[in-house]
Amino acid sequence: MKEFDYIIIGGGCAGLSLAYELEVNDKLKEKTLAIIEPRKKYKRDKTWSFWKVFNHNFEDCIIKSWNNFTINTSENSHELRTKKFPYQSIDSGKFYKKINSKLSSNSNISFFKNLNEINSKSSVVFNSVFEGELDKSKLWQHFQGVEIETSQDVFDDEILNLMDFNCDQKNNNRFI
């Protein structure tokens, strides 16, 4: 079985970001890297959103960036503006294409479906996959979303409605 200097378990956002940063910062010139990812094909399957608090290498993957956002309560709506820290969304399809294109140019990087396919005894292993039972009481934030398409423009896409408390919360915080 082949040995690698580094192994990244999980080829999602975290694992691929790590591999990309290692590659663009020339940390893999004399090193080998195995990425363990069971998926058969990368496709646009999600978006990731975050406050941009420092520069990053994925500006070309941004599908939307907001400087204005609202928080709604049952009494009124509060609009807030931020030029310094925009809220950005990355399209996973663009992200996967960018990362995999860059990584495929380095013959020292290989993808595998299962860790059992390689020898990991002398490798430095980065595991970005959560293992075990998820204790939801320890989650700080967890978001699940639904993408909605309408035949007419309904939303002002220049303002992000970050939180809407003007709806039944059902013992949760609901973000709309």
C-alpha cells in the first residue's frame, strides 16, 4: 500500500480548503497528500455563508455579498449596514471546480474513497469528518436551508434578511 506524508480525511469545504492552502502556499512541493472522500462526483450541492472578517482565496467563488441586512421583530424591522465585514455566500459548484482544478495539477495529490486503500501509519492525518453521536446541545449554530425559486422577483437581493422573529419560533430560533 502506498504511503503519504499527509492525509486529509474528508473532501468537503474544510478538507479541500486545507488541501488548497497547502498547495498554493507551496507546502506540497516535496510532500505527498492523500484526500479521502467517498463521493463519486463533486457537484453544486450547497452554499456556505459567512461574515468576511479577513481576506480569503475564494472571492471568485462568491455568488453574493451583502453590506446591508435586516433583523425583523413583531414590532418592526431594523436595517444594519456594514462595509467592513460583508456577509458572503460561496457556491459549492464553483468552489469544487476551482479547488479540484488546482489540486489535479499536482501529481503528489491523490484522491481515495476509503482510508483502508492506503498506509496511514507514518502520515500526518487531518480529520475533518465528525465521528460519533452528535450532541445538539453543544452546537453553537446549525443552519438548514431551503432554496426557493419564484416566477417573479419577490426579494430585494441588496438587503439580506438575516433574522426574522416575526413568525412562530416553535421553541427554536428560525432564520428566514
